[in-house]
Amino acid sequence: MIITVQKFGGTSVSDEHSRRHVLRHIVREQQSGHSLVVVVSAMGRRGEPYATDTLLDLIKDNGSSLPAREKDLLLSCGELISASVLTSLLNAEGIPAVALTGGQAGIITDAGFGAARILDVQPKAILKHLSEGKVVVVTGFQGRTEDGEITTLGRGGSDTSATALGAALNASVVDIFTDVDGILTADPRIVSDARPLSVVSYEEICNMAYNGAKVIHPRAVEIAMKAGVPVRVRSTFSDGEGTLVTRSEAVRGRPGWTDRTVTGLAHVQGVTQLSVVTEGGPHDLQLRVFRAMAANGISVDLINVMPNAVHYTVKENDASKAIALLRDLGFEPRVRESCAKVSVIGGGMNGEPGVMAKIVEALTNRQIRILQSADSNTTIWVLVSGEDMAGALQALHSEFGLHLAAV
């Protein structure tokens, strides 16, 4: 049995017209001889009746009075509706189909309601239905605990459901269908000549996702990478192959691959830079600062540590709390608000000389000041003023030739 897992996002199942495109993709895979597991998100986006954010809006006036367990019961409704409606359409078209909740499909999680982690996938029920020639439609974004409680997996959970099922079923591929035609070299709303990527490595797309690109959830990519299951990011509304995500060694030599240093750019807005600088201050400056952040649930990023100073960034909505904590410790931080983190990502930059020089040159030529930087094997991050973010992305996209041929 050759199994394909298809995941369709909220816009793909939001109305009859979109669901007809979903049907077309399902029929095509069936005609190629593949058995199909179809994972669906809740219909549409905030404001549409069954979207996840719309369901949350039903209880917002009650504050935090609904316990996390009961909130997961509410949030699981959107995917139940999507799965039932799509199953109805398939059966009406003469395609035998069955709908399963995440729990019925065998997704077992811990009891972390709202952001549960998958402990195991037991796809016995799926395999039974597939052996009977049915399309199995699974509610994304959810699972169940070992004692039967319904849980949800957090934002991007339907992507995670799809790759977890793909790994458990040893699927030939997991297709993530969205409203964009694959992964682009940059955000096309900011960089008008952003180009589609035909193939990227797991590591590259993980870095792009963690650094602001919103095409696929990084947790989903990590599951696929561990299992070695290829992922394709495709558009529901076209027949294009989209972007293949696979092992880095498998990227080389594939059609569309070039010996590139930089693959793409990502960005995060709404960042605040905090600097604590002391002369002859406490020897445990760094420990005190980061322990206070951790104890209060504040995520830190872009960290630079020196003997008498620490520089780091926090999300804009955490800034006031972080500043207050530092002052409680007796420090007076330097604060720079309204910043943006721009990430230059590429599996080919590891050990390649001159990458940072090109970044600095491109931004200097645009009179864009780098406020802070950090790097890893496959990513270089620069912090810039929020008002310089668009110019920085455009300059770097041009500098590394990402605007030229499709890659």
C-alpha cells in the first residue's frame, strides 16, 4: 500500500468552491494508485463561523473562566465540522470516505491542554479503513490522552498532525496544501520579486519557519525530518508541484537545485532590544538576568553575552515586564523599541567566507544600521530598526541574487 497524507488548511476547506479543488487533488492521487489520509483544519479565518479564532471569540467576554480542558473541547469543534463536510462531499461523489477524530486516528498526547505534545501514533484504525478502500479524513490539530481526554496541539497543529501520521504510516509523501504556491525566497508582500523555491532541506525550512516564515509549522518539519518523510508545500488552487522539503543530501542534484549559499530570507517584527551593561558589576550578571527571564516565562532571542554586558531581544508584548524585572534586580537597561529581526538562511553558508561581509555591504549601501547580530551554521540574524526592515529585506534579496532565476 502506497500511502499519501494530504493536509488542507482553513482556506482550502472554507467554501464549496475551495472544497472542489480539494476534491480534485484527492481524485488525482487516487488515480495514481495511492491510498489517502486527508488531514483538515477548521474552516476559514477569524470572522468565519467555524474558524478556531471565531470559536475563541465566543468565550472572550468570560475572561479565563473556561478551564483548559473544556477550552480544548470547544476548539476541537472546527476540525470536526470540516472533516464531516469533506467526508460528505467525497461520499456524494462516489468516493468511499470515513471521518476520524485525531484520537480515533491514534494520535496519543500528553495532558498539556492547548499545546499538547504527541507521545505516540497508533494508526490501526486508519490502516483498517485504508485496506477497505476508503479515504480517511482526519481532524487536524487534535489528539487524545491515554485516558481519552480530547487535547489540541497548539498553533500549526494540523501540520503537526499530518507529518506525525505520515511518519507513523511510512507515507511516501506528506502534501501540505495552503493558499500559496509553495515556499518563496522572501515575503512577497515586502519583496516584490520573491521567487518560488522548488526544493529546500528540512534544516533550511525549519530555520525559515522559526524565524518568521509562516508556510509550515517548524514542529511538523522536525517530525518529518526525524522520520525521513518528504514534505511538499503546495497550493490548493493550482496543479503546481510546489516546494519539496527533504534531506539536505537529497537536495543536491534535484531539478531546480543550484549550488546556492543563501536560500531565503525571513523576518520577525515587533521586537525590543534590551542591553544591560555594568562596569565592575556582579560576576553573576548573566545568570541573574537570564534566570529572571526564565522564571517569568519570557522568551529571549538574539543573545550576545560579554563579561560585563548582555544584549538580547524579547517580544514587544513582553518588554514592559522584562524591563521591570531588570530594574527589580538593580539594573537600568538600555531599551530600543520597534525593532525587527531579519534572517539570512542557507545550508550553503556554513564555512563559506564573505557572507557576513556581503550582508554588511548590502545594508550599509542602503544606510541601514545593524543594531545586533548572531549566527549559526545555516543562519545569520541581524537586528534593524522596524522602519528599516523592508529596505533590509529588499537589499539582501538583491545582494544574494535571490531575485534571478527560479531556484
